[in-house]
Amino acid sequence: DRSLLGLKDISRNEIESILDRAAYWEAQTEKVIPILSSQFVANMFFENSTRTRFSFEMAEKRLGAEVLNFAAAASSVEKGESIYDTVRTLESMGIDAGVIRMKPDGILQNLAETIKVPLINAGDGNNEHPTQALLDLYTMRKKFGELRGLKVSIIGDIRHSRVARSNLWALQKFGAQVSFCAPESMAAPELEQHAPYISMDEALQSDVVMMLRVQLERHATGILKSGNEYREQYGLTEARASKLSKNTMIMHPAPVNRNVEIDDAVVESAQSFIFSQMSNGVPIRMAVMERALRK
Ligand code: CP
């Protein structure tokens, strides 16, 4: 299957081959290698994005694809057209693959069963964000060589995080030890059976400390009482970061609420891989688009 809907249901071998192929693409010095020329890709974003949208576009253009960018706010979605009808419309026009991000859970699977071209999940409600987790695994593998045995703590707004879920499913396939740390209002009880919830002090004793954005746009009112209080209890403050082992990686999928879940100076510190994660998003998405479309 050339679609990529999530990492829960694909094999470790398949994930590994995407990571290996991303390493190949990262090593290429030529900016454009047009293996996907004459192939049309629609980037369909029904939810806002900077990193995912532009790194998919970079990846597609570096592979020579023809790129159609769809932004919901400037489309007939504003007149009430559904996600389903929008995707079917673009399919009718002859796209060869679609990259899609959307808010409602549970639509993607149905869409993929109806649409005949490969669909790539660029962020699916609270469910999965597979290319983010792939670039996260890639970034970890580059530093540590392998993922087996790595202690990875994912800290913050787990409940609303498709990044946490995709990382959990993928990292466990490689034998990494995933733990969560979250205030009760941001925990995801259904994940308790898959990974333990630990304290902030324990979470900081890890090879990877992955901070998550507090997703205010998905919160019911009152979940986050005060940014300052959150920072005191769950933020990666400068004081906490100074106690990390020098070998610990600090990660965050971004965008970042600076000085809420992570201090400004920590984002910019030598142990932060946040900007490497963004760079690695391009070769990962080249590998994913190649897998979707190469003849
Ligand atoms: N990390 C991530 O998905 O960022 P965007 O929402 O900007 O794409």
C-alpha cells in the first residue's frame, strides 16, 4: 500500500526502509532530483500548518512533482463543502496523490477506502501524525545510532497529541521505552495500558525528553488555568534543563509556546534538536512521497 495513514499498522521493516531512504535523500547535494516529474500532488490542508505543509512542498518540488496547494480558508469549504467532496473533486481532476491534514477524527480511514490515489496523513485530529514521528525517529537514530532501549519521555498535552500517539506506536516497534508525563487534565487514559505515566523528575532521567505544545485550540475552557503554573509544574525550564544529562536530547515538534512548556533559552540551547527535527522533515517527506508515487 502506497498510502501512509499512520504508524500503528505498518511494520517496523517498512518504517526502517523509510528512514533509510530519508538518509539517502539527505545525503544528496543536488537540490532537485526529478524522479516524480509529471506527477501531480495536492497538499490539502483543512487545518493550519507551517512545518508540515512547507516541508511536504519542499520534498515534492525537490523530487520534481507538480504541486497543487489547497488551503481550506480560500476554498469552497467556506461555502460548506465537505472534506470528502473536496478530496473527490481533486481526485476527479487527476491528481496522483494527496497529502491531507484535518481536524475531525475517523474520516481519514473512510476517505482512504474511497479514494483511489495514495493518501498521506499530514495530521489527523488527535489520532496520528506519522511523518512527524518518522522525522522524530530519524533525528533520534542519527544521534544514538539505534532506537532499541532508548528511554523516551513524552511530556505535556498527551490527550490532544497525534504526535505522541504516532511516536508511541513507532518507537515501541523498535524496542524503545516510552513513558508519558502530563497533568491529569491533559493525560490520555486510553494510552495507560501502552505506556506508564511518570513524574516530571523521573521523565527528566531519559535519553530523549520530548516536550509537547499545549494545544489551546483543542482545549475545552479551563484545562489550562495559567501558563505560569503549567511552566512551574511541567515546563522544561532553564533550571530543569540544567539538570539533564549532557547526552539527553531535547525535542519538540513545534510550534512552541515559548516560556510555557519550554523556556526560550532551552529552545535555542545546544541540547535542543528542535531545528534539526524541522530540517529532517524534508528528507523524510521525500522518502514518503517517493514511496507513494515512484513507478
Ligand atoms: N510539527 C507540526 O506539525 O507543525 P505544523 O503544525 O506547523 O505543521
